Amino acid sequence: MRAIALISGGLDSRLAAKFVKEEGVDIIPLNFRIPFCHRERNNYNLADEIRKDLGTELKKINLAEDFLEIVKNPKHGYGSNINPCIDCKILMLRKAGELMQGLNAKFIITGEVLGQRPMSQHRDALKIIEKESGLEGLVLRPLSAKLLEETIPERENWINRNKLLSFSGRTRRPQIELAKNLDIQNYPNAGGGCLLTDPEFTKRLKELIAHRELSIDNVALLKIGRHFRISDSAKLIVGRDEQENKELEDLARADDYLFFPGEDLAGPTTLGRGEYSDELIELSCRLTSSYCDLNGQAKARIFYRKIPENRIEVSEVLPLDDAVLVNNRI
């Protein structure tokens, strides 16, 4: 018997997958990538952990483009921020359902816990998600199964309902205890998580949507740096540390600008995206210098280049007043 287990990256989905595997089901772990996942910790690689848990490779499918359409106009609305949780779950289950026949899988496993998420994990929401994904009766939620209606896998004795669990609510204690019993280690402290539930991130996202700049490339930038709107059609993102400076360089695309101080100054790499004039280039140099350690100097030499050109220009500028920084920061 084979089943697809949806793996989010948090503890609950790993518990659900391994728990059902211990009951003799062959598990196909599947991770859907959306643009709003948290970045993995340096010591946490989901594929490696799934290999330890299940002894098999994690399948990954990118749902970025599909998901952006949902964010723009979710049928079932948003949660407390701009999180379309119900529509997200429907999309993922529908996509998983499309894979079942080709993978010879009989049902789907999720790590959902009844009552844990206020928007998408109450009874009515779970029923809506199943119905609209076309998978009624084929979604097994082993962590809360005894509190929910019997599923086809249980009725057909593909899995023993008596051995399933009755977790509910937002407490993490039962999951942590189960993780010990199943020898699951190195997991995030909190359950899963999505940046669309983060007020600061969603503030940036709403600003992006308001300027009609929602795209995969632009969303990737929202996860890092300090963001400034310097015109209706241009933004500047300032790196906060060495890692973010490198990430901004990696995320730069054609027609972007990169700004950086000379070797004699400590300071950020900044990325400019949008329609840039000479005045905005000068403003970006000044803004970049505002986050440099000037060592008592009044001005800073800021270098810049337009991607993919190799020619580097330089501008000697004064930093901006703090009030200007505050007024332009998103």
C-alpha cells in the first residue's frame, strides 16, 4: 500500500509521514515549494531529514506561479494577514491528487491537527478543502484522525483506525513526545509556518501588489534586506549582513543596479530594481552610504554597476538624513 505524504517542513507533517510508515504503508514524501516559505536554517536541510525519517528521497514540486494567482484573488479569502490558507491547501491537495495514479498511491497523508490553525484547520474548513480538491475521503490526517470522520483508508482497512491519534489544539506537547518516540530529531521549534502570516512581510507584499510588481523574482527579494520605495516605479533593497549582501548579488537580474562601498569602508550591498534615472542612482548611492561606517568622514565613495554590464561607476556622496530614510522605508 502506497500513500503520498505532504511535507511542509515543520514537525507535524514529518510526524504524520513516519507514523503511517510505521504502520506498514509505503510513503512517497512530497514537498510543494511556494514563494512564501521561510528560508531553511543553516543546520536544517529538509531533504536530509526526510531521508533519515523515511529512508527515501523527498520529491519537490514548484507551485510558485499557481500560488501567486491565489494570493491575488483567493476564493476563500485571507486569514489575519494576507494568507489564503484554505485556497493554498486546496491547490496542494489537488496537485497531489493528480499525481496519485502515476505514483500508484491510494491516498494522501497530511500533518494537519484539528484546531491548530484558526483559518484552515477547523472541521468545516477541512471538509471544504477535501471537497474542492476532489479528494473526499482520501485525505488521512493521522494526528487527529480519531476526532474526524472515518476515511476510505480506514474503512478499507488499509490502516487501522484504532492506532491513529487524537491530537487537537495549539499545544505542541503531544507532538514533541511523539517525535521522541519516533526518533525524529532536528526539527523547527514551531509548526511549519508561512511568511504570509508575518505582519512585516505582508506589509512589504501589499506594497508590492499596490505597485503592480508582484512576480516570483520580486517576491524572492521580500525575504531579505531593508526595503525602500524611492519612486513609484523603483525600489532599493539594502543588505543587513554579509550573507544578505551575497544573496542580493545572486538575485540581481538584467537591468538591476548593484551599489556598494569601496574597500576602505564597511557597508552593505544594495540592489536597485525598476526604472532608474540619474537622480535615482544618486539617491541610491546616498541611501547606501547612510548604512556605511564612514569612520568620521563626511562623504562616502559608493560604486555601482548595471547588470549585466561590467563597467563600474563611482559617486562621492553625503548620507541621507534619518527622516528621509524613515519616510521611504517600507
